[in-house]
Amino acid sequence: MFDIITFGSATQDIYLISKKFLPVSGRAFATGKGICLSLGSKIDAEDAFFTSGGGGTNTAATFANQGFKVAYCGMVGEDKFGDLITGELNKMNINTDFVRKTGKKPTNIAVLLMQPDKDRTILVYRGASDLLEKKDIPWDKIKNTKWFYLAPFAGNLTGLTETLVSFAQKNGIKVALNPGYNQLTLSQPVLQRILKRIDILILNREEASLLAKIPYQKEREIFKKIDELTPGIAIMTKGADGVTVSDGKHLYRAKSLGMKLVDGTGAGDAFGAGFVSGMIRKNDVIYAIQLAMANSNYAITKLGAKEGLLRRNQTWPKIKVSVENCLTNNLCQLK
């Protein structure tokens, strides 16, 4: 029996690092800034780094590092990148028996253009992972697990969200859901049915705002709404500003550990999987927040979504967690 099976994308991440990726400002860019490259020229990169990525494999890496028996269920292409990803997962003691291959599309690819010690721009090709269908999942075999972790889905995979959640409920499997935009914009009846069956809901503040239809600055109002939508634990990550968590009775808040950012890729996956790991191990929200915060903060100190993740016997700093009653604004606990 597995402790947990993860679902979501599997991506070959390719990092290219160069001082010649010049920043420019302009209204045409969504963030107000972009990268300038000379058209028609060949630009040297000072460094390159290759690793697997994608929410499905990133979260599986945390569970494996924490000593859990974990499998990844997903789709890769019939290509070298697909082989590289499955090979890397096997080396990490992540079971790949539920990984399927397709010739319809290549493996997902992400090319990350980075300036040294600066932010990055990611070019994404969404390929094979989005093609996973109901017929590709070995239902009789995946029911022998305690948890499902559903990372953000896209493409055909989005439609499997309710199917997987319903299957889990029928088979006594707990579910952690980190929904992406495609899942959060499912029809309201479908989304509401899904959320009623979730044990742990993991969102960033933009996603929480989208789900609750409330500006993310109004934190207590957001959690009041989300607590009505799901009986499970609800999490809102806030990047460098830390995290807020609700168990329906209390709001738990913690700040970031403030470690130096090298690469933020996969930080959300590291937090979500770290939190679930903590709940599996101790069923204690405060401990889960502390483990998740440490895992995500260590993750950003190295290139790649998997390189900096905590290991089971590694020592790590425990952040202070404040606890408030959901109905009042009184601080009732501090650890």
C-alpha cells in the first residue's frame, strides 16, 4: 500500500542563465518588465541546468524525501525527456508504475531564462501531461493508498478532477487539492461537489481570491467563504508574506523564514507537499505549517524545484505560528 499518490504534470525543466538576458520596461509586458534578446543573433548562456519539474513530480519528491511510500500517476511523451523524468523519479524512490507514455505529444517542457540572482521568465510547452485520460489510470491499483495529492491540472486532465475525488471518497482515500486556474473555473456545481470532498485545500492568495470572489486583502472574509465551501483545512500561501491556514475553527498565521531566493520554481509545490507530510506524520496543523514553511524556504535556495527540498532526518528551523479564533480576533495560542 502507498502512503500517497500524486497527480499532475511532469515537465523537463531547462535552465539557461546569462547576464545577456537584458531587462526592459514596457506596457506591453504583463508585469511591466520583460527580457530583451537581439533578434537573429546567437546569445551565449553562462550556465545551464536540467532537472524534472511539474506539480505532480515536484510534490512526489517531497513525499519521497520525507520517507513516505509514494507513486506518481501521470503522462509523459515517448521521447528522451520522458525517459529522463521517469529515470530521475526512480532514483528518488518514487514509484513510476502508473506513468503512461504517449506518442501524440512530446513531454512537457519548461525553459527558464534567468539572469544571475534575478527573477526568471519561463517558456512553457504543455504537452503529454495534459493528455492523461480516465482509461489511462489503473483504478484497481491506485485504490491501495491512503492519500491522493492533486496538483494543478490542465487540458484533458482538468476533467479528471471530480472523477479522482469521487473515486477517493468511495475508497476511503483522503485528498489534498492544489487547484490551478482551469480547475477553479470549472462550472460552479462541479467545483462545489469537488470542494465538499477535500481534506486539504491549497491555494495561493490570487487563487483564494478567485475562488471566494473577494479581494485577497480581505483575508478573514475569504476564509469565511472558503470554510463554507469545504469542510477540510484551507491554506492560503502568500509568498514572502508567509501563509494563513484555517481548520474551520482557528486561523493560523506564519511568516516566511526569509531565506535568500535563488529560484522560486516549485516553492508552492514544496509548501503543499510539506504541509500534507506534516499532517500525515503528526495530524497537527502547527507542525504541518512549520514543516511546509521550512521545506518551501529551503527549496528556493537552490536551482530546480527538487534540489533544496528537506530530507526526513534533516534538522530545520521551526517558525512561530500564531493562532486566532475564526469568529473573534483574539490570539489564543503562540508556538
